[in-house]
Amino acid sequence: DIRKALEDPTLNAVSIATPNHWHSLMTIWAAQAGKHVYVEKPMSHDIDEGRVAVAAQQKYGVVIQHGTQNRSNAQIAGLHEAIHAGKFGRLKIAYGYCCKPRGSIGFKSPAQPPENLDWNLWQGPALVDEFHANYVHYGWHWFWNTGNGDLNNQGTHQLDIARWAIDPDQTHPVRAMAIGGRFQWDDQGQTPNTMFAIAEYPNGQQVFFNVRNVNYEGYEKQVENEYYFEDGGKIIRNRYYAKGDSEGVPLNLPAGNVTPGGNWGSFIAACRAGNPKMANGNVLDAHYGCVLGHLMNNSYRLGQPMPSERIVDILSSGNHRNSADAQEHFSKLHSIMSQGVGVSFDKARYTVGPWLNFDPKTEMHVGEYSEQANKLRKDKNRSGFEIPAVDRV
């Protein structure tokens, strides 16, 4: 029980690598106890609790560093500094991929928890009806009450990199939508194993994101980021391609500004200095990056199955800035699904989520679908494990 550890006056810091639904509450408890925190991704399981974690850091002044290790990568930092300085022109789309093979989890019947598992503590704040073996261990990612799908699992890293490339004065998107499904596997999991999602920021820049977990012969793992610019240039796998150039040139950029020591060394340095600003992947960046994924997931969760031809129409309808790009990249995803998995264009029924509008200042959904979407902003918590309100932290 972490609460017992937090009572130890000789304890300076904690590392949190529990299932997702525990991340924020443990972070908040630790901050309240005056302990520094290294919290694995995603820092939050929903939008609201991430903001409470930010408030806890600001009130208690501890270091909170997110487990997005790429924030300690000086080469990536240097690339984003160059993008922000306009070296390649104005960024149009920051694209992230989380395409790594996974497998079906099958079905597990409800059962008594094993004797070596404290089921009450494992549940913590999550409303979980009853134990089954697919919750432990790692399978929690594929259930909405305990996980966030691969979008905010492995994808948290690439989402964070994509958001990092967006202009620094941008906080949250003003709207987001997602298309996806759980294909190939007939199993107990709830989260999509395939997704194409879009988020648009107030300045018009967009994040595109692609999740693809289904496995097939010849599957090519793709866990990376790409950058597309207004003038037609693009950066793919550390090469810059001007418009019309198929060869590209290596980037060869100077290193950017990060606290040295890697993700752990920088965290320890920040703790020793008592300086939260030294954290690579601070609590505010963690919150902004996680919310980006939560918005996409919320759209998917409110979606309805549609035939593929309707999706192409939706993406090419001109309802957002880069509709042609969105159509192109979804079609590329579907082509891979069709050839690799046999998800035929005429028979596929993807779940298509609505565009969800979001107010970056209030962190509330607004406009159409806001009533349904705001119910997903904050999880209901079990008694004794409630996330405190922002003003009660």
C-alpha cells in the first residue's frame, strides 16, 4: 500500500508503474506527502484527474516527471526547436504512429482473485465489477475502466512527440475525432486495435495519429513520428523532403536543450536541485499530451459503425483544414488492413466518432455531443479512492 510508504520521512521520491487507473491518484497522494514523482505514461486515465495532478504539483512544489523518455532526447528536442523556429516552413500536421503487433487476449471467466493479489488495492479508484485473469497483467490496457487502449499506452510517447512539435503557445486542441475498430480478434477487449484520429489546435495545426495492432505475415512495426509542412515539405525518418523531392536529405541538426542524464538521471538531478522546471517531461506537458489521447478516445467511444465509403466522404467533406490529407492517410491505413488482415473496403464497418469540440481554457467539451463527452471527462471512483477536486487538492 503506497500510503504506508508515503508516511516514511526518509523517502524522497516514488516511481509509479502501476496499471493506468492508479497513476494520477498515486501521483496526487505522493505530492501531498511532499515526495517527488516519476510516473509512467499515461499520467492520467481521464481528463479531469490530469488537471488535479497539475494542481498538486503547483501547490506542493515537488518534481513530477512523466515517463515519456523522448523528452530527454536532445536530438528530438533539437528537431522541434528547428521546427518552432521555422527552419522548414510552417508545420501543418504532426503525425504519430503506434503500429506494433499484439494479439488477442481471448476470454477469461470471472473468478476469485489469486491469494497473492490484494484485489481491493488493485482496483483502487476503478469501478471494476469482478476479477478475471485478463485484467492482470498487462491486459488492463484493453479495458476502458483500467486502461486507455494502445493510443494512450505505447501511443502516449508518439502523441507527446507530435504535440511537442506544435507551436509552443498551443495547449489543448479545440476539437478531435477518431475512426477505428477491434478487428481480427474475437475477444474480451474493449479498446480499438486499429485507429486513425485527428486533433486540431486553435492555430489550425493538426495532429494525425495511427494505431494498428493487428498481426499478419509481413507486418511492419511502425512506432515513429512524421512532420508535414504547409509548403509541401515533410520529415520522415530523420530525412527532410522538399516538395517533389523523393530522395531527401539527412537532418544533421544541433542538439536541443534538455536536462542531461537521460530520463532517470534528469529526474534525479531535478529532485536533488528541488527544481521542477528541470524535469524532462514535466507535469503540464504530461497533462497536455495525455488529454490529446483522451479526446481521441472519447470520440471513438461515442462513435457508431459505418461502411468505409461513408468514412471517405466524411474525411473529404472539407469540415476541417486538411481533409485531403486525412482522406489520403485513412485510405493508406485501410489499404494495409485490407491487404494484411482481409478487412475488405466494401464490407468493413469502422466505428466513426463525432467531432468533439473542446475549450482549452475550461477543459470542457462544448457544442454538439458535449453532454455525452463530458461524462467521459472524469471517471467515477470507488469509495476511499476518490480523486480530489482541483480546489481540494
